[in-house]
Amino acid sequence: MSDLLNVVILGSGCAGNTAAIYTARANLQPLLIEGQEPGGQLSITTDVENFPGFPEGIQGPQLIENMKQQAQRFGASYSDGRILHADLSKRPFTLEVDNGDKIQTRTLIVATGASARWLGLPNEQKLIGHGVSSCATCDGFFFRNRKVMVIGGGDSAMEEANFLSRFGSEVAVVHRSENFRASRIMLDRARANPKVQFITNTIVEDIYDVGKGEVTGVKLRNVKTHESYDREVHGFFVAIGHIPNTRPFAGQLDLDTDGYIISHGGARTNIGGVFHAGDVQDRSYRQAITAAGAGCMAAIEAERFLEAEGH
Ligand code: NDP
């Protein structure tokens, strides 16, 4: 069992790193446990052009590395590993890490993020950042006058299709059935968009990168007629939902039906001393800058909580 810590931060995306910078500068000597996807979603992004302060853009992994160095400069510690179990029933909280560590902490900032759901196609992971994306707001700009495709039939898919129509020469929404989970208004808006075309009852069987290392096309199959055919595509946006990384907290933190943390105001959860930051609570904005802002809020709340308790 390690010494009792003031602050442990779970997750190393924008939210976790920003919480580390703020709590380190407040002299709380935070420990950040990096989690299963070190660097979070930015670690699998290439150019980030919408994070303020970088007029020429910055590579996602570099932005994360910069934040980490900034936090370490003020005394934050980083540890690799993933939380296996968290006991939040009494204070201090106890965390079991998969590297064998058992940690006790006065406050906890949960910034474990949400992972995009993927189709699981052979080339999909390899082509992330090279035409395959799960975020139109982040990557749509790179497909000006190019052919893009969105997979999914929910609100995310409709929102992405409408957004991408500002850039792409054409936007094809491919959905595996003809029943849409998307709300009526979002669906109607996409249907009324002259650049958006719907391909229903259809699944993607393969993503091609013929000799280029970037997306060149896809193989589609109509599940009713069983007909397969190829289609030229340059931007392939997967919008089939996200999975919040909250499993170790189930039954302790208030979670909604999809597993997202329910906020109890500001960065507070239902448990005093446990705070949320970033996509683990946010199903709406999901941006690097909003996650960073949420990390700052959680850090300030943790600091105030400790101060009120006389630490
Ligand atoms: P949803 O779960 O609502 O929709 C997921 C879609 O992906 C469904 O059409 C589903 O198809 C499809 N899908 C799932 N798995 C696969 C697969 N393996 N292959 C092919 N298709 C698949 O997720 P969203 O991200 O769209 O939305 C999540 C929540 O966020 C919702 O509550 C939504 O309302 C909300 N939201 C709201 C927005 C807004 O109001 N502006 C914007 C974005 C999201 P099927 O139906 O056949 O299962």
C-alpha cells in the first residue's frame, strides 16, 4: 500500500492531463494513472487544427506529450496501468491497479474517457488518421471536395453527415437497416441536405487503401439483395456510438443507462471527493478543448474540497 495521496487522476487524455497541470500547480502532487489508451483519443489523431493557441495546428500525440511535460514540470507523477477495482465506499478511496499497485487517495478525478465504437474491419485501425475517423468536427476539414461516407443511423451519424456536407463533394450515409434511431428532426435535416445520400440495408465489408496508405474506397453489401459492390471514398467516418470507460465504478458512481457518469453539478459526482472530467461524462461536445476545460474544473473542485477539509 502506497502513502496517502491528495489527488489521483485516472486517464491521460486532454481532461486528465489538464487536471494534472492544475492540481500540480496547486502543489497537491497528483498521481496520474494513464489507463488503457495512453494519451486518449488524441493519441490516434494526426493534425489538430481547432485547439486554440496553435495557428499552424499540432499533431495529436505531440499536444498530449506537451501537456504531460507541462504537468511533470510542476511535480505531477505519471504511472502506466489500468484500474481494476475502485473502492469509493469510504475515504480515503482505495484503487487497485493492474500493475499490482494499491493506492489510497483523498480525492479522485475520473477522466477515463469514452472509446469510439468501431466496426472491426481488417484495415480500420490501421487507417485511423489516414481517412478513417470517428470525429467529423476534428477531421472533416481535411476532406474538402472529396467523397466522404458516414456509417450509422443515430443522431451522431446525422450530425456528422450534415457537418461533413460543408466540406465533402458528396456525403453517403450507410446504415445497416432502414430504421433509424436518429431523432426525426436530425433525420429530416440530413434527408433535406442535397449533398447527403442514404444507402440503407447496407453494411461495409472492407476499406481499401490501394497502394496509397490512405482510404481510397470501400466494399459494400446490401443485406437484403446480398449484392456486393465497390465505391470510391476518401473520408470514412464511423458514427456507431461510444462506450464510456466506467466499468470499475459501476454500482458506486451514478451512471446513466449508457454508462456515462451523471454530473451532480460542476465536476461533482454523487460521491464527495470524486470528480468527473471529459468524455466520461460528456456525450455531447467531446472536443479536446472542452475536455481540457472540464479537467481544469475538476482540479479546482478537488483543490477546494481538500481545502475545506483542512488539507
Ligand atoms: P446511437 O446508439 O443512437 O446509434 C448508433 C447507430 O449505429 C445505430 O443506428 C446503430 O444501428 C448503428 N450501429 C451500431 N453498431 C453498429 C455496427 N456494428 N455496424 C453498423 N451499424 C452499427 O449512437 P449515437 O452516437 O448516434 O448517439 C448516442 C446518443 O447521443 C443518443 O442518445 C443521441 O440522441 C445523442 N446525440 C445527440 C445529438 C444531438 O442531439 N445533437 C448528437 C449526437 C448524439 P441499429 O439502429 O441498427 O442498432
